[in-house]
Amino acid sequence: MFKKNVNQFLLNRWVASLHDLICVPVAIFMAFYFRFNLHGLSEVYIRSFVNISLVSLPIYSFLFWYFGLYRGIWRFASLPDLFRIVKAVSLGFLAVPLVSVVLFKITDVPRTVIVLFPLLLVFFLIGSRLGYRLLKDRRLRLRREEGVRTLVVGAGKAGELLLRDLLTRQEFQPIAFVDDDVKKQGLEVHGIRVCGHLSDITTLVGTLEIGLVLLAIPSARKEIVNHVISECIAAGVEFKTLPSIHEESGNSVDVGQLRPITLDDLLGRESVDLDQHGIASYLQGQTVLVSGSGGSIGSELCRQVAALDPKRLVLFEHGEYNLYAIDHELRRDFPALEIITVLGDVKNRERVDWVFRKFRPQVIFHAAAYKHVPMLEINPAEGVRNNVMGTRLMAEVADQYDVECFVMVSTDKAVNPANVMGCTKRIAEIFCQNLARKSKTRFITTRFGNVLGSTGSVVPLFEKQIQQGGPVTVTHRDITRFFMTIPEAVSLILQAGSMGKGGEIYVLEMGEPILIRELAEQMIRLSGLVPEKDIKIVYTGLRPGEKLYEELFHKSENLQGTAHFKLQLAESRPVEWHWLMQELDKLELTAGRRDVDELLQHMQKIVPEYVRGTKG
């Protein structure tokens, strides 16, 4: 198929070239014909016509190819093509008389012919192209009458480029634009009128029998996206969007880029501008280890690190299938990268020591953790062993082997924790912060909220409940959470690793907290359904250890800005090192005995702000 397309393309170029060369003698003959008032030519002027044609053909053949007349396709002839024709003919207008007189001593060509010839040639070349385009457009419009009637939202640059592509496709029939810009109302873009504002979508869908609405505003705010979705759902019409402005590559816009509107569009997360040089400087050519590499955050860390040209990437994961999946993906996408796959547990001292001794990692991203709040409420000892003791072991071994940088992934639930999960992560933060004061290793902590689509988050749960027809379960009408996308969170983790000197807690800017109730409603609408009508929302009450709202920093942490607008710095709170080590030893022994009451008391001693069972 590819070879066939290439052959057809070359054939079309040769046919176009032949057409243009035929136009040259025709234009010369017509110039002579008009010069002599449409009368026949004498033998002298017939000889002049032949001579000037023989001179013009090779000159114009070269100029047509030099100025790229055959780079474009006649079907899409536009102003750049017309400018190329004018430039080629203009240069020929100077070259042909000069060559005719100097080299071939042709002097019996009337000056009127010399002037008329290039004008007629431009007319023939441009006219044939525009005529061909008009003919193809007319045929396409006739064929496209059966295409889906389409309304385009946004009559700006992206909308105009999208419309160009829609007009070439049989399966679409563009009918109208809508745009909130008052100045654009009533105007036409390629013959398609701007018929109203975004609030008119529902009405226009009915009156114009629209079957598809396309959002062509890459920079659209979440309020606009929500409004368009609401209008489309009210009208019962399908809707799609172009990629957001930070997803785009280049200036091309076409139908192939259209995709369904996603939750990311609704939440309106901004793109993250990173200091790529700073990130590359501490990862490029290094041996990087990612613990928990098969998890939601860990696997994305592996993807982004792999793209930054490390010397070696060590995947450390206790889940066999998750490890297999990310290993298979990375080997497929980065065949030149040395990937070490280690099945193991961060709580296993012999295994952890072997990994560090064998591969000598220089940068560690510690993403291994138990994070499901209700699960750890009923299994607190395992939460302590994995999240606290596993982190302590990884950090101590990193210090022992002089690792350059150790980045721990934490959570907003570590601030004023009301559950076991948050408290275990806070203890891990305290240990890493204070170990940094004694170690050559840069121990850095990153803290952020919920991640869209991560394992155990509400998004996959809501998706499953919606697919089953509901109800969607929300614990409380007023419960809020911070959200960000997985790639955004990981990008900022990498950025924090490049900035930290050791002992810092970097708090990722999460935007405004989102009502979980509104998140559920948005996801129901994305499925083309109406909340409370098609899918019910049921409030089940707060679960053990669950708070109505999360916080990103403690009031005593003295939050400060950094060089990156999406990263803030929480001031660390030092504790006496000998006391901390004693308490951690007691905590480990208590976890081993599975004495839950004593375990929780020890946790509260290390983290005084931890209040068991808090629900506010």
C-alpha cells in the first residue's frame, strides 16, 4: 500500500509538471495571437514563436521545480502556492528575454508579447489549480451530504484549521460555528457561518439537526469545557475535542487529533514547565533505582526517567505481574536502555542490601508504599512495617552505599494525620529529614494529594460503578480532595530531585480542592448520562480514618516559595536523633508483636498531631 501511494504521488507530480510545461508555449502563442488582434501569424513570427518557446521551456522547467510548484497538492492549492507561481514566472520574465537576445540572438519578438506572455502564464497556472480545487470541492460537497452534520465550537485559528480538514472528508458535513467572541458573530469561515454563542449549542443542535459537536479551543478553561459538555448532554449529541494546548505538537490540526473529552479536561490542570536541563543533570548517565516500580507513580517514574537517558534503570518491585508489565513496556519503548528487573520487598534487608551492593544506584526514587486508607486502618502493623520500616531500611542502605540522591514520595495525608496511612508516611518523612542532617546523601521528600487514575483512587471506582448503572457512592456531600494527573505528579517529583539540597519537603501545588460529589457528577456526564436521573449518587458516611478535607502542610512548617512556581518548600522539623532511633526500634518490635493499641500509642508519640479516628 505504501509503495502504491508513493507511485501515485510521483505520477501526480509528473502529470502536474507536464501540464505546466504545456502552458508555457500555449501562453506564448496566445500572446502572439493577441498582439496581432487574433489574426494568423506570418512565417517570421511563427519562427519567433518556435524559437522563444524552445528557450522558455528549459528555463521555466527549472524555475518551476526550484520554487517548489510541485510540493503542494492541487486539491489544497492556497496562497503560498500562488506566491510560488508568481515568483517563478517573474524570474522567468527577466531570464527569457536576456537568454534569447544574448545567447540565441532572437530579436524579432514583439515587446508586447514579452509582457503578455508571463501574465497569461500566471493566469493559466493559477486558473487551472483554482479550477481543479473548486471542482473537487463541489464534488466533495455533493458526496458529503450523507456525512454527520457537525457543529464546531471556536472560530479561532484551531477551528479554522480543523474546518479545512473537515471540508476534505466525506464523513463530515460542517454546518456552523459557535463562538463567544461578539466580533465573530455572523461572519463566515470558508463558507461556514458563526451562528451563535456557546450557550446556543442546545438550540442549534435541534434546529440544524447536528449529530456531532467538536470543541476546537485547545486553551479552553475547565469552565468552558464543562459548559460545552452540559449543553451537549442536554441536547443528547456526541461531543469530542482537540488536544489541549500542551498536548499539541506543531501547528497542524486535523480530524485525526480529535478525542473524547476526558476527566483531565474537566479538571483543567495546567501544563507543567520543567527545568529539563536541571533534571537531566542529575539523571543522565546515572544508575537510577525506582522502588515500587510497578505501581501507578512508580511506573510513570520509570517511563519519564527512561526518557532522560540514564546509564541503567533498576526496577525494584514486590508484585510479580506489575513488575513484568512495566519491564515489558520499557524494553519495548527503550530498547537501548539497560534495564535491571528485581523482584523483591523493601522490608527484606538481605535483598535490599544485595540490590545496592550489586548495582550501586546513584539516584533512588522511593515510591513503594501501602496507601489504601481503610485497608491500613484494619492492618496497621503491616502499614508500619512497609511504610515506616521499609523506608527506614531503604534510606539507611542508601546512606551506607553513598547514594547521591534519595527522593521519597509522600502524601498530603501525612499532614495532621487522622489515619494509619498518613501517620506512617509522616514518620517516614521525619526519619528521612533527620537522616539528611547526618548523611552525604541528599534526602528529599515530595508531598502531594490524590492522583487521577492511580490504583485505589476514587476515579476507577466511579468508572466501574457508572458502567454497572450505579449508584455512585460518595462518603460525604462536603468531602474534598486535591487532584493532579500521574504525569504531572511525576514530573514535579523529578523536578524536586534536581532542586533539593537535602532534608527538604517539597509540596506540590495542587490547585483548588475538588468536591468529590462534583467529581462524581462530572464523570457521569462524561459518560453521556445525567446525574441523579440516569445514575444515582449515594452518600455512605465517612470511613474509618477519613477526613473531610486534606492539608498540604502543617502550620509550623513555614511554607516558602521556590524557583519553580508549582513547588513549595515546607520547613523541616528536627527531632533528637537518638530518641527517634529508640522510638523506631520500639515501633518495629511492637509491629512484630501485632499489639495494635501499643502500636498506635507509639505512632502518636512520634507524631503528636496524629489523632486516632478523626473525621473532621
